[in-house]
Amino acid sequence: MAGSGATLAKANAAMALALNAMSQASASQASANQPKATVIYAAAYGVVADGITDNSVALYSAINAAQTAASTSSNAQFCEVVLPAGKIRITSPLVVMNNLTSIGMRLRGAGRSGTIILADFFTSAAAPRFTMGGGGSPAAAAVLYPIIDYGVLTGVRILSGGAGYTSAPTATLTAAAGSGATVTCTVSGGAVTGVTITAGGTGYSSPYAGDALVVRGINVEIVDLSVQASAARTAATNGGNSAYPYFTINNGIRYEPFGNGGPTQTLNLLARISVNGQPGHGIMAARQENWTVEQVQSTSNGADGLFLHSQGFPVLGISNTIKQYRCTKNATRGLQIIGMTQCTVVDSSIYNNIAGASLPPGVNEEVYLSYCYAFDFRSDVEVNGGITAGKDVLVLEASFGVTVAGYFRGGRFGISCKTVRAAQFGPIHHFGNPTDPSNSTLLLDNGTGGPSDAQWAPIIGPIFNGGNVNLTVNRAPLSIFTNGPERGVMRFIGLQGSQFAASVSGSVTPDPLTNGCDQYFTLTGATTFIEPTPSGNGTRMVLTFIQDATGGRVVTMGGTKYIGPNIASIGSGTANQIGTLELMCKITGSRTVWQQQSWSGWA
């Protein structure tokens, strides 16, 4: 038995060695799989989340420490600054600047309700901007956007070249601080086409002097926190106006890329963030490429909830994703995007229901998309004031290859398009304004001098026009205003109307573009239905005939363009019987007909 004990001891020792080896191997494997990161806890650098202490300096100490540790590490892939839970008060802009070209950076809080950056400051000085003079008597002045880095004018973007210049105008940079910057303008065809910086000057205030959180550089992630304004900051003005949204100051979060070059692969991320009560835009972002906005809420800000732009002109190659963006009660638009391409806005809700709110001059929409190419917009939008008359839900202007779908409520027009080419619409659900039934779900207007080639022709998918609509009045689900010839094919797929209803006798001309696809007619006498003006290949028209309490009202399909086996034999039904005739417009060469698709008979 003694031998057996020795054998057991040896076996236990061997097992212990094996388990130790497995443990070491597991630890080594776990270490190998871990991302190479440097993590700095901001509290260790003096950041106090009590809502009282000024953390402006301490936050920079934590950010600098993280970047220094990452830059001196042989294998760091990113650096992270972890913020404590509570209210972190700041009295100057918190600039998160990533100078590390191959190392990412993350500023992380304890959740939107866990970590609050309390911005307790604002600037009353207007952002730097150019004033124009001379150049003859221009019909419209040029608008230039200054790009300032560390007090020096480093670039100028032309937002608008103006019109009617007979000589080069003088552009003067006006700012609360700084001097010495000079530029020369080049004019061609009556417009400013180029600007050359002859001196950068010094001491100019940054355009983000009043912004709460500023992100500069590439590969920056801002996650799990809230940016809120103090009461004094909320009461301040944004220093800009609707005509020059680029000059708005006192924004909540601003993304500002380096330098004056084209867009770079920023790969920046804004996730699980809320921005509240800022005097300017909730979020303002310039020239972001491959930028992602995810689970972000912008509420009760003094300008747009989210403003994304290319700093003055369309830039090809930008690809951004905005998903699960929520927006309420901002003073101007919920979303404005200018000059961006290959972008996606999905699964978002934009609802700025401010009862009785007056929008700034020139702003008449909840969402504004301009110079957008290869753009996919699939979200839900409600107009300022919910169902206020005279306001548009979404305006799409000067854009190409755009897809629009979603739920739209209220407004003068659900979707208003101006000089838009190769767009696709639908499915669209529009619940309109009951006090103004002349409005349309979709307005297509190419304007004088607008596009007139085949690229203009849109594809129009299912449009459902209903909800708060008086069914006894005339409501147009679709309006098309054109100037010049239209070539190509406009395709209607299941265009659903507003369930137009009327009591009729004598002669009636049904019109699917004015009254909607589905139309209900209560017959009070013999009625002849005159053929409507052709509306384009594939346009559907569903006519429901309802006999009144007397019955025996004869239906006649008048004209030569109605064709089908039952067109001449619809006749009449008895009291309260219903019959439904479905027609589709067919255009072949010089011949246009309304072809019967089905007839239900009287029942």
C-alpha cells in the first residue's frame, strides 16, 4: 500500500504541473488577444464630477497623459480616457485633438445619464466671417467661409460665388480678435471662383471658441456621455443665422478636421451621446469621412439638432452613417446635411414639436438635404409644430441618386424636391395637415432652367397618403411642376391616394394625380366618367362606385381611351351596392389608353 501512496503523490504532482502549464498558456493567450491600449482614468488627474469644480485644465492633463503613454508605447493601438460618473463642469471648450496618426483615441463616460459634461460658458462674439465689398454692383454677394487654425487664417471655402461681379471684390475678415489676414479674389462669369490667401494674420479667435466639446483629428471615439448646457449658456444666442449656418457658435459638439485640404479617412465615432440645451447647433460636423453617428439624441438646442456639411462645397467620396439618431425640440431644423455623398440616414426619428414656434428667416423645413449624392434616407420625420401649415417636412435640393423612404407627418409638403435627378421615393407614409388639404405628400419641381434630361425621371414607389385628412375634400398626394421637356420614364408603383370621396352625378373627370389613386364616388344620379389627362406609364386609378339609397344609377365610361371587356357594360346596381373598377395608364407610341385591370361587378 505504501507503493500505492507514492504513486498517487507522483500523479498529483504531475497533474499540478500540467494545470500550471495550462494556466500559464491560457494567460499568455489571453494577453496575446487583448488590444494594445493605454487607459487613463481622468479622476486620477484631478477631474471631479461634482458639478461645481472647474475641470477644464484637469481634463487636458488626462487627455495628454493618455496620448503620451500611447505614443511612447511600442505596441499601443489606441488610448482611452475614462471619465467618472457625475457632472463634470467646464468653463472653456474641451478640445479632444488626436495628433496620433496610427493610434485611435476614445473619450468614454459612464453612460448618457451617468457622465454629464456641463458646459458653463459661452461667447457673445460672432464667429469670424468675411464681409464683401466692391466688385461693381453685384446682384448677389459672394459668401466665403474662413478656416482658422490657432489664430491664423489657413483656408477659405467659397459657399456661394455670388452673381454680377464686374471686377474682383474685396473680402475682409471680421472677427472679435485678430488682425493682418488678407486675401485676393478671382472672378469669372460674374462670380467669385477662387480665393488666394496673401497673409494669414495672427490672433484670430477660433470658430469654435464657444463650443462645448470639439473633436479634431482622426480615429476619435466619443461614447457614453451627455453634453449639457448650464442655465446661463442655454439662455445665450448662437451668434449665427439661418443664411450662414457655418458661422453658428456655442454649439454642443463640433467636429473640426485639420487644415484646409480635402476630406480624410477620419473614422470618427459618436455613440450613445445626448446633447441638450446648447445655444447653437446640437452637433456640427465638417468634412467627416467614414464618420458614424449611432444612438445619439439632440434635444432643445438653439439651432439645428445635427448639421453635417462639407465646408462649402460637395465632396465626392465621403461615406457616413447616421443611425438611431433621435431629435426633439430644437429651434431650427432637426437635421441639415449639405454637400455630402454616399451617406446613410436610417432608423432615426426627427420630431421637433415646438408648439407655436417661429422658425428663423429662410428656414421652412424640418430636414434639409442639399447637394447630396448617392444618399439613402430612410427615417421618420414630423414637422415643427407637429402639423403646422406652411412648413415642409423634408426639403431635398440639387441632389442626385437619392433614395427617400419613411414616415412623414404634417407640413405643407411631406417631401419637397427642387432640381433633383435620378431619385427613388417610397415606401412613403404621409399623414398630412387636416386644415390645409391642398398640400401634397410629394412635390417634384425642377424649376426654371432645371434638369430636363432622362436622369430627372424618378422612380416613385408606394405612397400612402392618409391619417389626419378630411376624406370629403380634394387632397393631392403628388404634385409635379416642370419647366422644359421631360424625357425618360416616370414609374409609379402602387401609388396610393387619400381615399378621395365625393357624391356625383352628370359628368366627372377622375384624376389620380390630383385626387389620389383610390377614389370613392357615391352615385346620386346617372354619371359619365370622362377620361383624365394621361399621367404616365403605369399610373393606377381605382374607382369605387357606390349606389345611393335609391340605386339604379347608371355608370358610363366616356371617351375613347377607356378599354377593357367591362368598360361598356358596367351599367347600374341596386340600392347601396358597390362596384370597383381598376385601371392602368398605358402609353405606346402615339396611343394612350386607360386599360381595365379588373372589374368587381355590383355587389
